[in-house]
Amino acid sequence: MTIRPSISVINPDRVEQGVDLHLWGTPFQELELHQDFPDAIAYIPLINSHDHLIGNWVPRAGDHRPYQNSHIWVEDMKDSFAFRERDLFWNNDGNFHLEEPNALLLAQLGAYKNLFCGCSVVQDHSPLQVDAYYKAMPIIVTKNFRQCHSITLGNWWGGENPQKEMQLTQGKMPFIVHLAEGIDEVSKLEFAEVRKLGLLKENSLFIHCIALQEDEIADIAKAGASICWCPSSNFYLIGDTLKIEAALANKVNVCIGTDSTMSGGINLIAEFLTIREHFPFIPVKEIYRMATENAAKALYLGKDYASINPDKCNNLLLVDKIDRDPFDNLYTMEASTIQLLLVDGIPRFGDSEWMELLNLDEDKYTTFRTGNKEKFVIDDPIDLNEQIDEVLGYHKDFPYLPF
């Protein structure tokens, strides 16, 4: 398929005008399409570097904020309305085999949260699952990683101890762990434990890092490790966040995550807006880099997820041009303004006109209206919502679903 768009193509370091995009990948090898899109901007699809897909219930939990650390919140969360309501659908008895039907449905719902804000990839911080789990998702959920829940709580939800988990990476995939998610002494002492356990390595991806001091952030930079910044969740739970100025000054590879909606924002675009509100000095170009190029590096993804290659493009996010500045236009993005999301050569979401243009199989997609547009989406998220409603006995609204 060949698209010759009259659009701005946005890579982290440049804006190109009128680039020809040659899109390859099933089922489009034989299809040629010549189409102009004068009112669109083409982006690298976004990457959410930290989510808990089964946790994307609403409303947020946490009646005793701010917390000194997130471990206190974990216990408090279990008494929240949101947690108890979710338990009506999926009663988590400590089993993190998430391919089981109701758990899988919740995880798929979380994946749609990311799809509807233009993500091609999301990292689900849970124990490694069977292949069927990842194959059931509407976008890419990374499966090449090892993890530990946190330094203080260990791998209480499944997996090996952190040293063994790091060993199993063989330095070829990320090791992911919550670190220093708080402001108390427990949180402040976790980085020393990271050193002691031999977990400060180039493939380490540390989530949150609120309590880290500037010299510790500098040490992460020297090791070539990455930090995933989740500002909405941090401010909501703890009232503070990563020392982002120090991270940027030391050139740490910073990426962005949403956490789940039990504590974090609605989606990755909401994180962009939170960053703009609290840190207006950070250029949106840099925020975009955190959610594309930096994320691909941290998660050990291929270069196809880190930039748009006009000669062979399998991943594309085509968005309405609302703001004349292509980077500021990101702040305006929502499900209704996404014209097309292409992931690994497969259309996942977009304006319904694309179904005819690309000769899509209608049986593989669902259509709905949002704003003044008709949309198509892969599989059937409406049915997921209806299955939850059937169990609850009433309709449950999820603000990240645009229908």
C-alpha cells in the first residue's frame, strides 16, 4: 500500500512535509492506494511504558491521601469503592494467571484505553503471562521482559526474586521494577538496595523514582538505565513526583507511563497535559520523544516503533490537524481526532472511511460514533463493556472508552 499524503510527518528530531509513506504488512502487500490528506499530521504511534491493564477501573482509589509511600496505598485501595466494585466482576484471590476469562477481559479493556489515545505498544507490569494473553490484545502488549513488583514488597504477585529475574534477562530485555514510590525513609532506602542486589544495569527500567536524590539520578544515567515517569499517579497518591529537572539535566532516558486509572490519569494524552500544567518549561517535542523514541529504547523495541520510516512504514498514527504547530497538536488529540492507527501493518482504529479504502474485513471490526465521526476499531470493545454491565447489573462508564 502506498499513501502519498499532503501531511506533516513527525519524527522526534524533525518535521517533514509531504513525505510519501509506503506501508507494508499484512494484509496490504498487493494493495496500492494514492490518497491526499491535507488536514492531517502523521506521528509515530505512542508507547505507554507503564500500565497495569487489569487495574483500569474507575473511580480512583485512595481516601487517605497523600500517602508516604505507595505500599500504604496498596492496602488502603483494597477497601475502596472501585476495588470492591471491580471484585464483583473479577475477584482477585492472589492468582495472577491473567489469561482466565474475566481477568483477560479487564486486561483487554486496559489495552483499549491505550489504543483509543493512539498507542501502538503498552507495557503491562504484571508477571509474565502465557502467549494466549498477548495474542488476545488489540495492540501490542510487550512480552519480552522480566519484572519484580517493587524493592520493598518483592515479587508478591508472582515471578522469581529480583536477582533471578535480572539474570533471566541475559541483558537482552528490560528488567522492570517499581522504585522509590514515596517520600519516606522506606522509599529513600530502596536505591541502596538496588545497588546491593546488582540491579543497576543498562537494561533496568525503574518506575516512579520519586524519592531519588540528584546524585542517585546521575548514577542511573551513568549506568545507561531508564526511568518511567508517571506524573499523574505520583501527584495523586504522593503529592510529589520525580525530580524531572535533574533527570533531564543528566540525560537519563526518561519515558512516560500512565499507571492504571485506579491512581493515574485517563490515558497517555492526559499525562502530556499533566506535564504541561506542572512543568511548562519542558518542550512538547521532548514529551513526544519520551513517549516514542525513549520508550522504544527502554523497552528494547525495534526501530520501527521509534520513528517513521517513509520507505517502509508499518506503524502510523494519522491525526486531525487542529493546531498549526504539529507538536502542540498532540495536546488536542483524542479518539475522535485520530484518523488512522496502524500497528504492525494492521489497521487497529480510525475513521470508518478507511474500511472501504483498505478493503477491510468487516467481521474483524466494530463501528461506532464518537463526536461527529463514525469510527472502526479492531475486535469488539463494546461487547467487553456489555459483559461487565451484565455481571454488575447496571451500566459502567469508563472515561477512556469513546462510546
